[in-house]
Amino acid sequence: MFEHFFQCPYCLAEITMLIDPSITSQKYIEDCEVCCNPIEVEMALEENEIVSF
């Protein structure tokens, strides 16, 4: 697992999430830690590196 930082598209706060590199393609909804708005997260990983987020 590794930590990934990104900015909330609603409140612009920097938030973090833990990413499991054993799952190469992920799509889900997670609430912002600050403003609680839903964020659709879609990412792809190759060789333990994020190639799209």
C-alpha cells in the first residue's frame, strides 16, 4: 500500500488515500475528508506506479 495525495474538486483541500498496488484498475466513489462531497475516483496502475488518476 502507498499513500497518494490529491486535491478535492469541490473544496480544493489536499486529501490523501491509500492505494493497493495489487489492484491495477480501480473505480469507486469516496467522500472528501473535509467537505464530505462525493468524489468519483478512477485510476490505473502499471508496475506499482499510477498511470492515470
